[in-house]
Amino acid sequence: MNNNLKKYGQYKFDIFSKLNFNFKKGSKILDIGCGDGIDSKIFSDEFGLEVDSIDIYKHPDIDKIAGVRFQTGSIFNLPFPEGSFDYVFLHDVLHHVDEEYQSFTRHIEALAEVRRVCKGDGEIIIVEGNRYNPLFYPHMVKYLGHEHWVQSYFFKVVKNILPNAKFTFFEAHSYPWGWNSFWKIYEFIMEKFMPNKIIAYNIAIAKKHHAKIN
């Protein structure tokens, strides 16, 4: 566990600690839908990765992050040659793809493009919020209008392109109200006793050379 991650706050510490992925220092990663670039900064500063980041909009803070190459672009047409990256990372990105219509065809096209830019022995890492999580549904879905996917649909999309993906599940939230000890008890109960279909995050990790080729 990388305790340096604590400086990024409890939420990011939980995400990367529970992801429990062994990033190899010096490898190349593409952070798709990077937003404010905090994940990209963590990849560069804490894991020693060579980082490219892309989003359809440029966040004003992205230029402040040293060691990260950012450019605007679409997940449907990533501006990189085939097999460019050891890792491709997506954190809460897929449910924003074709956000208005939520077309299965478009979702598949997006994930196929993700697969294209990954090296043959590279890995694709997807972290995607679960629609019916007890905290996400009232806050993210109903209040903020995010079209988070149900777990069964997440499986369907991922398995179509990455049929040998390995799935895990965990709780991770940003708690603005404090009382972290209380929320850690909540997370323990959710992860140990509740069905996976309502756990906060669905995780898929797949090697490209196991992926389906259309």
C-alpha cells in the first residue's frame, strides 16, 4: 500500500489502494477522461509512469501538473498509434460515452478504440460507478444526473470486447461530512455482506492479447 497516496485525500487513497494494481515503473499509461488530472498526477508522481492524458474538455488545472502530456480528443478517435500504451485507464468514463442516447453500439465502438491503443501485452483498467449503489443513486444519478450503468450492463459491454476481463468490486466515496470512521464501518458492511450488484465500483482489468478481435 502506497501511504503517499493519503496526501490526495481519503477517496483517492481508497481508489488506488483497493484497486491494488501493480503498475510497473517507467511504463506508459493513457488516462482517458482525465478531468482535473489528479489521477494522471498520481500515476506520474507516485507510480513513476510515463503519462498521456486526454479529455474532450481542457480543465484549467491540467497545465499545472508536471510530467503529464495532455491533449483534447475523443474516445472514439484517440490520437495515438495502435499499441501505444502499456496501460489504458478509465475512471468513471464509460457512462459519459454517448451520454444522451446510451447506445450499446457506441459503447462498444469506444471500448474497441481503447483496446486499439493498448499494447499487445498491455492491460486495460476500468473503474466505473454502479448505478444502484445506495450512496451513488440518490446523489450521482438522481441529484446530479449521471447515467451510471447497472452492473449487468457493465458486464455486457466489457465482455463484448474484453471477454476474459477479471472483475472486482469495492466501496470508495468522498465524504464531505467527515466522520470517516463511521463511513469505514459502512464500507466494511457493504463489501463483506452486500451483493456485488450494489457495491459502489465495478472494476474490470483485462490484457489486450486476451481481447476479442472483431
